Amino acid sequence: MLQIERENTEMRSKLGLTYEDVVYVTDTLLKEKKQTKFLHELHKKVTQLEEENLSLHLEIQTSGKTTDTAQISKTKADTSLQTQDKKQTPADAYLVNAETHKAVVEENEALRKGLHEILSSLQTRAVNGLREIRSETLEQLLRALDVKHISGWYHPAMRLQAELHVLQGSNLELREQLKNTRIELEISRKSTDNEPVLQIPSTIDLTSSLINSSLNFDVVSNLHKHLMQVMKENEIITQKNTLLTSHLEKYQLGINTIEQQITLFYKQYSTEKSEWCKGKETFSKTTNEVTEKVEILENKLKDISKYVNKSNDKQAKLKQVSEMSGTIVILNRKLLHFENENTKLVSELKIVKQDLLYAEIAVKKNINNLRLEKNFLTNQLRTLKIEGLNGINVTEHKKLLNDFDNLTLKHRSLLNNLAEICSQNDNEITLMKASIDLLKKEKEEL
């Protein structure tokens, strides 16, 4: 009993609870609900991030297709204005139109040849080099020139069909990537649904400014830090759960020993009570026998006194009186002795009854306290079992870490690809601007 009470006090002191405090489980359940909600929000944010990454990838692919059609329209407008300003006679106008038409056709052919040479050189570089070079602006210029050309080298639908095949292949690749990412997300959701979720202090604002690679890297690093904190707290909780389970097992063993001791005390109490009842019955029998003997002796004394009064021998009377007086003295002494023993036994009986009452009260208190502690510990066991079921296994933890590392690597690779694509687009834009300037100069010279 004392050992169990000491262990109970030590456990309460470790937990920071007094002997009168009662633990409620509602706070822990509310925390678990909050943590699950926060995890669902995090999963939603992760899915949003991945969808934004995919949308960025698509925007990068489609951004190359935006061309400088405005410049082409300007050149067309300039040529049309020049032709309109030179209004003369119909014959002269016809000759001028024919000459301008021939000049435009020659310029178109020269431009087409130059553009085809540029594209062929770019294709040879793309084949020989490691990087793929594609110029959407040149493709659009060639398309426009092919449409305006009278004789035409080939139909423009061939170029459009090739572009359509390229777009279909890129769409298939993107769909496969989407399927893979969705499968990975479903696996991560299924694995993280069993997590004990803990509160993460900082909230993350995900806006359209995630295009910048630095912000994306900061978001990923913050998520990694928070996930590591969650895992550390989960390990601490598992350690606490193991300690509590060990202490609860000890308490259960102590409670079982106490119950065994209580049963033994009850058996001893019942045996002592039966023995005391038997002794009381024997004592009552002996007292009844003594009282009967005393009454018999008193009757004999009365008879003897009557007989002595009738008889005349003084010596015989004296002998009989002396004998009777001796027997009376002996009997009186025995009576006193029995009365003293009776009083002692009665006092002892009262003391035993009081001790039994105190013992029963103490045993009842101990039983009630032990029941309360048992209920409290069983509730704690249930909560700990629930937490253990909601907890993460080591294998699942490792899988989550591996998945997170893979996702971070993919995210970084996507960021690097984005940066490379942006740099390529910038280089292509600069090259195209330079080529357009050169073409303008050549056109002006012509």
C-alpha cells in the first residue's frame, strides 16, 4: 500500500499534479482536432503549390509562343502607306503596283531564305548540343511569309501539323506528370491521415508571387523545418507514452497486490470474528454453569443452616459450618475471578469492535481511492492507446521523410528548369531582337 501511494505521489509530482487534481481528456481531444484541421490545411496548401508549379510550367511553355506580331503589322502598314501615297495615273499606278509587288515578293523570298538558314543553323546546334533550341518568333514569321508567298515552297499546314504534334507530345508528358503527382499526393495523404498532428506556430501565405525561386525555396525550407519539429515532438510523445504505459503497468500490479491483501485481511477478519463468537459462546456457557453452581450451593447452605439449627451437636455444627464457610469463600473467589475475566473480555470485545470499525472504514477508503485511481489510469490508458493508434510508425515516418525529400528535389529541379527556361527565353528574345534589327536594316538598305 505504501509503495503504491509513494509511486502515485511521484507520478503526480512528475506530471505537476496535486493529489486532489482530476485530469480531463477534453483538452487533449480538442488539440487533436485542431491538429488534424491544420494538417488538412497543409495538405491543401501543398496541392495548391503543386498545381501552381504545373500552371507555371504550362505558362513557361506557352510564353514562348507569344510573338512580336506587332512589328510585322508595322512593316505591313509602312508598305501600304508608301503605296497609297504614290497615287498617280492608272497606268503608272499599275506599273508601280507591279514593281512593288515584285519587290515585295523578292524581299519575301530573301527573308524566307534567311530565316530558313537561321532555323537550319539552330537545328544543327540543337542536334549537336545538349540543349534544345526552339524559336517560336521565327516560326511565326515563317508562317506569315508562307501565307503571303504566291508560288510557295510548301503549304503552311505542314508547319502547323508539326507544331500540333509537338504540343500533343508535351500535353501527354504533362498529363503523365499530373497523374504521377496525384498518385504521390494520394499516397502522402493516406500516410499522413494517421499522423498525430501538432500545432505549427507560423502560417504560410501562398500567393501568386511564388514565381520567384527565392520565395519558393524559403517556403520549402520552412515546411521542412516545421515537419522536423513535428517529427521531434512526435518522438517525444511516443517516449512519454511508453513511460506512462510502464508506470500504468506497475500501478496495475500494485492494485492487484492490494486487492489480494484486502482479500487476505477479509479472510483473517472473518476467521477472527468466528473464533471470537465461539469464545463468547463458551464464556456465556461457563458463566451460566457457575451461576447454577452458586445457586445450588446457596440452597445447600440454607438446608445446612436449617439442619444445624435442628441438630444439637455443637462440634458437628462447627465442623460443618467451617467446611461450608471454606467452600463459600472458595466459590466467592471463583466468582470474583470469573467476573473480572468477564469485564476484561467485555472491554477487549469493545476494543476489537472499535478496531474492526476503524479497519473497515480505512479499507473502504483505500478501496474507493484505488477505484478512483484505477478509473483515472484506465482513462489515461485509453487516451494513450488512441494517441498510439493515431501516432506514426517508424517506417511510415521514414517513408514520409523520403517522400518529402523527393518532393523537395523535384521542386528544386523544377525551379532550376524554370530559371534555365527563363534564361533561354531571355537569350532567344535578345537574339530575335537583334535578328529583327538586322532584318530591318537590310530591308532599309534594299
